[in-house]
Amino acid sequence: MSKHLTIVDHPLVQHKLSIMRDKSTSTKSFRQLLREISLLLAYEVTRELPMTIDRIETPIEPMDAPTLDGKKLALISILRAGNGLLDGVLELIPAARVGFVGLYRDERTLQPIQYYFKVPEALEDRLVIALDPMLATGNSSVAAIDLLKEAGATNIRFMCLLAAPEGIQRMKEAHPDVPIVTAAVDQRLNEHGYIVPGVGDAGDRMFGTK
Ligand code: URA
């Protein structure tokens, strides 16, 4: 992908996002809408996948048909909120390999702490799409991508629902080679590191925890 930041301003995405933002939206609806948006974001994040030509036969005649080239791509869910994007993307790309990076945010320092890391083999040969609905401070996203690069990934994209300008800047400085695809860029972070106006705590809202 050539652009560092892509905002998917499609009306369906924006409409669904507005419903998600509303604090009266139920856990069930929030999760369903996130899944629906993830399909639309996945469409954009995979727009420039390399293609090859395969010879096939239609019922009418042989043809040179365009198909995806290269190894199966790898979807990496940054736990736990990344799982809210994962199912939708898997629906669109069912043959993808899946990995998980477990990071939680220390509420005092806002720094990411790693507790789990399991990713598919041969990351260096795959397009790797890192999934996390919220690009807030960027601390956990940068840390997750550091880990993916240490594991061999060289072609990484980052897909999120919402981004704060602070997180985009942090990612751009740390990982200028990683394009970001998001549904919106909000105003700022508040003093607790939440995106304003945002959706609140995405993990809590999708899983019904507090
Ligand atoms: N994580 C969230 O779930 N929400 C925010 O606003 C920021 C980080």
C-alpha cells in the first residue's frame, strides 16, 4: 500500500460507527457492528494484494483468470479487542493464518505489557495484517509490531476502527513502513488515554465487561 493512512469514509462504515459510538448501543449490537465494519475495512486493507494468473476452464472456454499470489496472509489479533475484528476479516479471507499478541495496558503508565505471543510460521513470506480496534497512544500497537518484526514480518499493515492523531504520529515515527487503515480519526486522547469522542473501552463494550 502506498499511503501511510487510509480513512475508509464509506457511508456504510460511517453509519455503523456512529451507532457504535452511542453509549446506549448494546453489547450485542456493538459486537455485530464491529464485525460488519471489519469486513469493509478488510476489503480496503487487501486492495493492493499481489495477483497472478491461473489457467482455468469455465463451462464455456479456457481462460487466464486472476487469482491471489503468494503465501496465505497472516491475521494477527492484538488481544483482547483485536478479536472483535478478527471474525469479520476471517469471513472475507477464510484461508488466512491467524496469530495472537497478548498485550495489556498498564493503567498507570499506559505502557504495554506482553503476556502472550503465538504467530504463524514463515511470517517473512506473508502479508501480515495486525488487528486492533483502537489506535490510541500507539504504545501497544508499536510494541505489537516490534514483536512481529522480530518474528520476521517485513510486510505489515495495521487495521483499526478508530485512531487518535497521537497514535498515528507515534506509529508513523516508529513504523513508517506500516500502512494504517481506519474508519475514522478522532480529535485527541483524554488524560486516561481514551480516544475522544471515541467509543469508550472497546474491549468492555464488545465483551460486556467493566
Ligand atoms: N482503548 C480503548 O478501548 N478505547 C480507547 O478509547 C483507547 C484505548
